[in-house]
Amino acid sequence: MVDSATAPPGQTLYPPRLSETSMELRRSLQGERILAAIDVGTNSVHMVVAKIQPELPAFTIIGCEKDTVRLGNFRPGTNCLSDEAMDRGVAALKRCKQIADSHQADDIVAVATSATREAANGQFFIDRVQQEVGLEINLISGLEEARRIYLGVLSGMELHGKPHVIIDIGGGSTEIILGTGERHRFLSSTKVGAVRLNAQMITSNPISKEEFLQLQAYVRGRLEPNIDELKTKLVAGEPLSLVGTSGTVESLAILTAIEKSGTLPARLNGYTMTIDELDRGIQKLRRMSFSERLKLPEISARRAEIIVPGAVILREAMRLLDLDRITICEHALREGLVVDWMLTHGLIENRMQYQQSVRERSVLKATKKYHADTAHSQRVATFALALFDQTRGVLHQWGPLEREILWAASMLHNCGHFVSHGSHHQHSYYLIRNGELLGFTSNEIELIANIARYHRKSTPKLKHEHYKELTKENRKIVSQLSAMLRVAVGLDRRRVGAIAKFQTTYEPKKRTMTLGFTPTEMQDNCELEVWSVNDKKAYFEQEFDLKLILEQTP
């Protein structure tokens, strides 16, 4: 596995020290809040409804709505939104308002982007929405749109302090951002979008070779100045990665995945598409008529109409950046609106603190969602990590990433009780595997789920399909880390924190390891904990080829 994890998380998430104003705002926001965030774009109106948990701080998406309204289809020969497009926009926003009200949203944040800000009658549309829907829409600039997209990505993906270019291809504009998870280094918004290009440059069906070459040249010319400026913000020799967000990039990733493997990706968030796969997809798409593109799997009529210019934007950006792959992030502007609301209401002091804890927050959210015994989980995690640290270089050579995976599995090992006490370890696997652990890759989530699944009962076996499908190295990770987790669970058998700490001593000649534990209360002999560890230690002894001995120490 690639050793690319951030510093191991602690057992609790403490918010940074807040200003007096932020403290007052936070005190006024005790308890969960429901926020609706609406993005009125050139192509679509999108809304997410988020449950905000101020104490973490974190949010969970509990509702979504999308309507393709094509505000960017201006009146022919004018720079004005058409009456029909405004009617569609108003109707979509009425539905959004109704859905937000049904969730009893405490607040609604709505922003309008490229089409509305450029249209001569954009303010008229905003006023009409206010009158007919009762919704206040904020018009934001392209750079502010880019900033909030960046916040959205930070809420759903770890950047590990390394430079990433983020590209968001919209209907009217393309936002390109450079950041490492801290304050952005570069923001840009270019007036090239899939809807705009389709309306202005494509008249043939399928697109003719001449129009396709003109489209490529035009897009490259528009993107090049901003990408050249972005490159000046890089330090010589810095590795650069590319992240893509929103509908166009997601649709292209789905099409290339189906073309490659015949199935949809298990998780779109974190899925990687290469430029070669994109090139093959473009060559196929450009030769198709609109009716042929309509028959493609997972592609709506609206998306089929604009997928070619959107794909060209992405490919030209990748060529200019000299990057050969792109990773998908499902969080974008809408989630950025939620994070920005949390920032302005004092729930997050700074975006850097928010980004650096994406993995930790998503695990803590899951423990709360599934009503796990958090205090017990934290003690088990503390014991598991102590055992990991004390035996590293002695019994194993795993690094920070595996340590973080063990922490996550320890925190979530009992979440299956949410479904049923019986076979709860198997339910834990299902909940972790199919839950929303943001910041982790699909492979990492599979490891966490397997380690949690094997904290009790059956040990890993090749007849278990989910274990068998792992690589040989990953099976070893699951086997050894789940063995450690079993011991850690035994050390808190009564769930009262009876054992304060322990220290291990390994004697290689005798192949024995002594675990000397200190009780929290000196008169407590921790009889049940000792029994539980002795009952669970067989797999640990088998994996590491030793005998484990428990002793009470002063």
C-alpha cells in the first residue's frame, strides 16, 4: 500500500480555539441544524439538504434534488435568459423550497452562477424568484464560485498537504483551482462551459471534423492563459494531481468505467480515469449522433446533448497541465455552500482545520449515526493503536496509513449493533462498506470493513468472499490488524475503562510477549478483562507466531 496517510488521528475531535464572535455563534447553534444549499447553474438547479452536527463539526447529506433547466439557453441573438428558461428555473426552485420546507430546514442558502450573472436580465430573474418563491438568491462571481467549489472538495477528499488542481466543468464556465488543503494558491473561472460551447460552436450531428477541430482549438486558447498562470504558483519539482467535480466529469468517468469493465464503479468518489481512457471515449462520442448518445447507459438526454464539448474541455485542460489521470470527487459547489455556512457561523475556525480532519470526522459521524458506544470505541482504539505502536518493527512493519485504518476499524467495530446484536460483526462490515466514509478510497474502506468484521467470532478465511477478493498484501493487513483489534476489545470487556494502560515486552528467543497492564483502580484485578483477552488471543498468537502472557503491573 502507498504510505500517504496524514498524521494519525486522535481519539476525539476537539475544535480549534474560536474567537469570541465565533463562540457566540456556536453557542447559538447548539444541537443539529438542517441547511438547504441550492446551486442555480447554467445547466441545472441542484440542491442538497444537509444535517449539520456542530459538535463534530460535520454534516451529512440527507436529501438531494436536481432539475435540468438550461438557463443558459438564451433568447436567440440576445444576452438574455429566455422566458421559458426562467419559467423552468422558477418551477425547479419552487420544488426545492418545498423539499427544504419538508425537511424543516433552519436556513436556505442559494447562489446563482454563470448564466444568471452574465444575462442582461439576470437581476430580473432573481427578483422574480424572490417574489414567486420567497427565496433570496445571491449572485456570486466566478472566483467566488471557485472558492466555494474548493471548500466542497475539502469536505469530501483528503489532499494530504500536496498540490492538487481541481477542475469543475459547468454549463457556462469552467473553474480551475490550485490548493493543498490549506488556503487556495490559485482560483480561476473561464467562460467555457459545456452548454455555452454546444450552443455557440456545434451545428452538425454528429459533430463534423471541422467543428470538432475548431472546438478543440478554441477551448485550448481560452484555458491556456489561466493554466499558465496556475503553473507559476507551483514550486519546482512539486508533484501535481488532478481532481474533477460535477456532472460532466462524473458522466465521463461512468462511461469510461463501463467501457473498461462493463460495470459502474463501486464508488464514484475517488474513482480514477486516465487520459487514454478519456481519449478513447471522446473518439467514440464524437462519431455518434445525438440519438446514438441517448442510448448510452447512465446518460440523460440533457447530458447526451453536451457531453462532447464537456469532454473536450477536460481533455484540453489535462493536456495543458500535462497530467495523465484525474480522480473524481462527488463534492463540489453545493457542499461548498454548506462548509461556507459553517465557517461564517463559527462552526469551523478555518478551512485548513476542516480539511485535515476529513477522515476523522467521517468516522466520528458514522459512530454517531449508528449509535456506537463512543467511549468504549475510543478506549478500544487507544489500546489497538498502543499495541500497533509497541509492536511496530518487532512484529510488523506497517506504517501510518495502516495505523489510521486500524483506528477507523476500532472506532466502528461495534456499529453493527445498529442492525442487530446477533452477528453484529457481519453487520458492521456491511454498514462500513456501504456507508459514507469520506476521504478514504474504496480499497481503504474495504480494509476497514474487513478488520471490523473479524474483531470477533470467525477468523479470516479464503472461503469468505469479501476476504478472498483482497490482494495477498491486503489479506495480511486484515489478518494482523484484526488480531490486534481482538486483543484491544478484550482489554475493555466490561466497557468501564478498567485497564488504564499497558506495556508489552517481547522475548524473541522464547517467542513470548508479555502484556503488563495497569488497572485504573488498583484494587481491581480486572479478572473479566484477563479472561476475555485469553479467550481472544489465539488468533493473535497464530498470526505472530508467539505466546501472549498477561500480567498485572503496579
